[in-house]
Amino acid sequence: MRYEARHSETRGWYVVSDEGHLAHVPDPDTHQVRAAVFEREEDAQRCALELTRLGTLS
């Protein structure tokens, strides 16, 4: 599965799968699972690349 970063005026930067599902990741502070929504493009891009990389390992 592949992931990509997208931008929305209301959401900011977020990460979705190639199937159109919003990705969920552990929050770095609380470790609770949350939607992959970011303030910065760089963070969203990094998340998308890492999720794609992890998906190719399975």
C-alpha cells in the first residue's frame, strides 16, 4: 500500500492511503492512535514515506 500527503484549507496537511483512507499513527507525546494530520508539509511527507516503506516490508 502506498501513502501520500495532501493539503486541505480546513484540515491542513494529512496522509491518505492509495485506497483513500485517512492514515492513523501514534501521537509522539501520548502514544495514543490519532489521525495523521499535520501542520507542516514536511511532517506529512515524512509520515507518508515511512508508512509506504513499512507497507513494502510486509
